[in-house]
Amino acid sequence: MTSTLSWIDEITMTELERNPYPVYERLRAEAPVAFVPVLGAFVASTAEACHAIATSDDFEAIITPAGGRTFGHPAIIGVNGDIHQDLRSMVEPALQPSEVDRWIEDLVRPIARRYLEGFENDGRADLVARYCEPVSVRALGDLLGLKDVGSDTLREWFHKLSDSFTNAEVDDHGEFTDQERFAAGDAAKAEIRSIVDPLIDHWIEHPDDSAMSHWLHDGMPEGQTRDREYIYPTLYVFLLGAMQEPGHAMSSTLAGLLSRPEQFEAVVDEPGLIPRAIAEGMRWTSPIWSATARIATRDTTVSGVDIAAGTVVILSYGSANHDTGKYDAPTEYDMTRPPLPHLAFGAGNHACAGIYFANHVCRIGLEELLDTIPNLERDTNADVEFWGWGFRGPTALHVTWEV
């Protein structure tokens, strides 16, 4: 490492979680693939480097140490070959566009309307807590077969799993500096097991149309099911990433629109613009910021940087989506910018399986919200604070409106 990059040694988890943009701006300019000691891994920060690594045969998926400690093995985001293919074949059928189109409206729209009825006459709300997160977790929870698990419980699960997964800070010996933060994830997993184990027992004997019932049975020989220990790591992935990310995408999109009143009004007047607004929201604040990693299977070179076999590289898709080499004024929310592909859902054979589902949850959620309360305004008495290094979104979004 050259002396010009000595500042990398001073990067802290606090600044990555609170405001990673200045750090990643320097990384993109000076070291598109660089070792970041606080993470104990290399980080790819440009759009070119992230896409190249995600789609290259010179790399395989690997889970970050904190992710492995949180999810266990085999989690779908950290395996390759036959196991990855089997897990994708397990989760993808329920998420195919033709399948999603069959039930998405009937699933999400009543959920959104139900939550809106709870506060539409209040004149003020924190949309993250009252709407975006509840709609997100309820939609996926019902799809999975967790209809009897309360939305507050589902939200608590993903917050605890996220706290564990993002506990990435390591010391000079590569040891986690805060082992206690994993306790939140462990507590969530224990509660998940206590609730889901009896459901699995039921689904084994009485299959139904829930996604998890299909996970157990689809593609298996007659009379056999997948082992629950094989399924649980991927369930934890879903209960974290897939539970929270549509909610984060909705709230980030709303925060962006409220920063550009003319664009907010355009979307209210023309709901057909909502998908474009969401795409920009996901680029502007990528819900999955730096949650995936790859390991080099051979010596290779990416963006002019030599990478030795066995090197672990974290893909910072959030940084890639702010790459000035690809986007003009990327720190600004602007849904009128020319539509360009973004990396909010990753790339390659480990790209998010729920892209279509997540986009439609966001679309329907925003359609219902803006149709019911078209005169939303940001509450200027409360700041919009974003947080997160592995996953990122507003911690709260306070708004007001005239009833």
C-alpha cells in the first residue's frame, strides 16, 4: 500500500455507517479496489470494478465473516455450484414475473390500505415505522407463510439480524471487536426457530401454497423434503434482506422525492412515473450497500489492480451507484436523469432473486400512499437521517399533511 493511501488505515465503522459517501468518493478516485483494515477485506468501489467482479469467472461468491456468523451455512448469498443452483431453484419459482403477476396486487394492495387506515387521519407520521417497513415485512411474511407472525415481530427480526450482519469491524488480528453485537442476531434466530419449526413440521405433512412449503417440497423425490437445517440459513437471508429492502427502497424514494418538490408533484399527478422514481431511489440510496463479497479463484487484475488468488473483495454497490464516471451529480436524487442500469440488486449469477417482487411491492406501496395522502410534506422539524454500511436507508421519515 502506497503512502498516498495511508488515510485508508484511519477509516472507522462509525463514518461508514453514518456517512460513507466521502470515504467511497476517495476510494473510487484513488483506489477502486483497496484493502480497508477496519473491514479486514478489500473493497471494490467503482461501477466498473463491482460489475467486473460480480460477473467474472475469476471470482466466486463468499459470505463476509459477520454474514457467516449471522446466517450460517449454506446461505444462498455465499455458496456456489450445485448448492447455489439448488437454493436458487428453491426460491426462484415463487418470484418469477409470471408467478408474481398472478397474486401481487391481491397480496400487497390490501396490506397497504390497511396500514394507511391506521394513520391517514393523523396529519403526521414517521413513514418508515408506520408504513414502509410494515408493508414490506407483511408482504414477504405472508408470501413465505408467516401470516400469523405479527409485523412488529418481523420488523424486530430483521433489525436484529441486520445488527449482527453489519457487525463487521475487526482488529489487527482479524478478530471481531464487538462480539456482543452478535447476541441480537442469535436472539432473533432462536425466536425464529421456535415459531418456524412447528410450521415446518406441519408443511412436511400438509403442503400448501406458501413459499416455504414449496422450499421444502419442490424438486425433491416423492416422500422427501429438504432438511430444515439446509433451509434455515437462506430463510435468515430472506428475513433480513428481503424483509427490509423494499421498505428501505420505498422510504429512500420518498425522501428523495420530498427533496425535489416538483418531482414529487409530478409523481402524484402521474402515478405511471412511480417505477422510474423507485429506480432512482434505489440508485441514490442503495438498500443493499455493501452486503455481498467475492473471493478470487486465481490471480487476476481488476480496474488495473492486481488481485491474488484467495483475496476476498466486498462489493460496494452503493458506492458504484454514485460513480461520477457513470452518473452526473450522483449524490442528488433526480428521477429525470437519463435511465441507466444500476447495481442496487447486484449483478451476475448472484443478483437478487427478488428484483421483480421488490419493485412491485414498492410500486403498489407508493401508489396507495400517494393516492390516499397526495399532500405529503416533509416535517422540517425532524432531520432525515440515513444509516448503514451493509444495508442503508432512512432511520425515520417524518411527514405532515393537512387532513
